[in-house]
Amino acid sequence: MRTIGAVTTSRADYGLYRPLLDAIQNDPELRLRLLVSGMHLSPHYGLTVREIEADGYEIAERVEALIAADTPEAISKSVGLAVIGFAQVFSRWLPDILIVSGDRFEMHASALAALPFMVPIAHLGGGEITEGAIDDVLRHSLSKVSHLHFASTEVYARRIIQLGEEPWRVTVSGEVGLDNLRTTEMLSRSELETRYGLQLDGVFLLVTYHPVTFEYEQAEWQIGELLAALQETRLPLIFTLPNADTGNRVIRKKLEQFVTSNRSSRLVDNFGTQAYFSLMNLAAAMVGNSSSGIVEAASFQLPVINIGTRQRGRIRTRNVIDVGYSRAEILIGIKQAIEPQFRASLNGLVNPYGNGEASSVIVRRLKNIPLGNTLVRKKFYDMPFSQEQTVGRKDEADKTVF
């Protein structure tokens, strides 16, 4: 039986993880050990570890890492604390394979801590580009630390190979979060209203806005422009909280002030996967800069107003309307998105991020990959580099690859 360690650091990655966690837990040849860190353990971000406990998962380890601040110094110190915490975990026990996902700094810390222990690392979500965030650098760095790669699209798989990873290590699995759509029962308007104290009569907007970490000095102006545009629409608004990134506190403060003075708006700490998907299913449009607007929204044929540079570089479909940060641009995007003709134009939209079968693909690979020196030590060093692998070039995403 192989022991699979899985790191989760926030409500976002946990919601995407759940189908994979279930698949691992239900497989007789695998044993799941869940390592919980980051925002999950912070009361400031809703203490979402309770959701994990309520879902019945056994938590193998809790790694405290976040410092109660959102400055660059605090984020850097949090990385250091996370590395120390995960190193202490791995000194007690080692998984046969460690799964990390995406691009969060806590995820990166867990992989760095595992590296000296020679733990095979499987990375989900590599090869993507998000130009406006330090996550972009962290994601590519995670790919270089990792030994197995599960990419959501063919384009992203090729980018991982262009980074120098051997092709046999890379599998196109699709986005694991889309597996949720096969099993999640959507809540009705009345159920959402009762559970969260919302008012969802008629048209409403779902708003998720995170700090743009390469532009954190502009966070106050950016959220101010967004809220000014939203107020001008006079539509009911449902807000979610920002990630624990540099500059998140000013965004959170502005959101709290806004909903206090606008009766038709609500701010909810944590919806969970079922409620969040249900809101995406019912909303007239989604506004902000969340990856869920790029990846999951296409499955709902949901119009998305994607603001700024945070998600620039990711593959998107025609439901996404890219706008700048000014209130005028945002308002133009919202007006376009809520037009009935635009929504009708999305009929038949196909999500490029997969068909909801990612978990089975990943589990099959985790079970069958030979462990040992070939997987961990012999990581492309014996393979001569070709010009294609070492020189940047353009691919379908029209982005230069390093």
C-alpha cells in the first residue's frame, strides 16, 4: 500500500482537491495522509479546517505558518515558518509520494522541505501562466522541484516539457476541480438564501477579487475602482474574501465597509464548493480576477469580467471579458456580460480544462509509477538537452516559454 501525502493550504485548493482525495481514500492500494496548513488554520480566514473535519477526512498533520500581517516581510517569514513546519513533519514520517497543487507559497514551502528527504513530489496545475502574481514564479519553481506532473491541458503539458522536464513525467489529466461537477448537487436559490442569509431575487453578480501581488502597492486603488463600478450597476452583489496574499487586508477592509453601507450586498467568509458552484450556476455574471472565472466558469457558460493582469496568460474561452482596472472599463465589461445576447452566445461552450475524469487519471498514475532512483534521482540529467527544450519559443498560448 502506497502512502500518498496531500498538502492543502486554503479553501480554494481544498475545494478542487476533494474528488482526488476521495479517489485516493477509496482505493485499496493507496493510503491518504492529509497535511493542512496556511489559511485553513487561521481564524482571520474563516478557520476552514473545520470544513475538512466536517467532511470526515482524517488530518495527519497541521502546519502553522501564517503571520498575522500581509506585508512582503510577513509573507517571506511565513514561507520560512512553513518550511520549518513541514521539515518537522517529514522528520517524523515520509509519504511514498507527496501531492502539491498550483502555486501558493505554502505549497512551495512543503515541496522545498520534502526535497532533502528525497520524497517524490507530484505537482498538479503546472505549466500555466499568471503574469500579475508571484504565483507565476512559484508555479514554475514547483515544477522544477517536482518529479511527476499532472497538467490540465496539452498546452500546459508542453510548457512543462519546455522547462526541461522529461516527457514521461508529464500527464495531461485535465483540471481535477472539474470532477466536482459530476457529483455536486446544486443548491436552489431558496436553499442558498436560507443557509447564508442572502437575497437572490432576480439578477445578481458574484464577485471574487484577490490581490495582484506584483502590483500590491495599487491594491487600495484597484479595489476602490471595482467597488465604484459595482455600485453604479445597482445590482445585488455576493462577495467572497481575498486570498492571504500581500495587500489582502486593504481589500478585505474595503469590502467590509462596502457591504455595511450597501444593503443589497453580502460578504461571506467561505461558501465551500457546493455553494460556490451553486452561485456560479445562478449568477448573471462573475466579476473579479479569480482562477475560478477562467477554469470552472466555462462549465456553467457563465459570463466573466476578468480584471487586470492576475490571470493574464491562462487559456480562456469566449465567456471571459478581459478589462483593465478603471471603473469605466469594468462597468463596460459588466454591461456587456449581462446582455441576454452575450449569454445566449455561450450556448454549447466547451471547457478546455477537461471532462471531469482527472482524478481517475491521476490515481492510476500514482499507483503504477515505479518508485525509487529513476523517479527521484535521475531527473533529466542523463538526457541531452535539445534546442527546443532550452530555447524559449511560442506555443498556442502565444507566450514565450523559458
